Amino acid sequence: MQKRSGSADLEICPVPDMFLKRLVDAGAAAVREIGDQLPERQRAALAVYCFRRAHWRTIGLSIAADCSRSLLVDEAGYAGEQIYQLSRQGATNEQDMKQRPRGTRPPVSLHVV
């Protein structure tokens, strides 16, 4: 069985809390600029980390747009491939909301910064 080289613990944020807070507080245009400050592998780990949290999914896709396919796949396997594809399509939570049946809410994941 081949071992994946990505994050073993899905709950540990790959960046310091203050960096994550800056990212969350930033506008959509600034997210990619802030993400560009990270090394490529750490950026891919952060993209996967954010994407796995429903309320940060758009941030994750924005960061993933600057990641290589191979690093996202190394980080998250098949899910990394899906994140890569979605980031190239420009999918957003707003599009996701339009596809939901009326009256349903998106799932929420909690993270304290």
C-alpha cells in the first residue's frame, strides 16, 4: 500500500493562527496575495484545510487556484484532485447555494482562531 505524503492530521492547521486570522479577515482579492507568501507545499495544505471547512470553502478554492495539481493530490489524494478541478472552474459558495433546495442551509464547521 502506497503512503500518501500529505497531512496526517486533518485538524491541525498548517499555518499559525494569526496568519489564518489575516486570511479569513482579508477580502476575496487579497486571499491569493496572502497565500502567495507561503511555500508551495504549505499553501496546498492550507487550501485543503480551508476547503474541508464549509464556511472557508471559497478561501480554500482561491488558494488552491495557485497550487499545482500534484501537490494537492499529494496532500489530499482524490479529494485534492477534486479541489484542483473546482479551483480551475471558479466554483464558489454562492453557486453552491443556488443549487441547494430552498430552505436548506450549508453545513458549518467550527474553528476557533
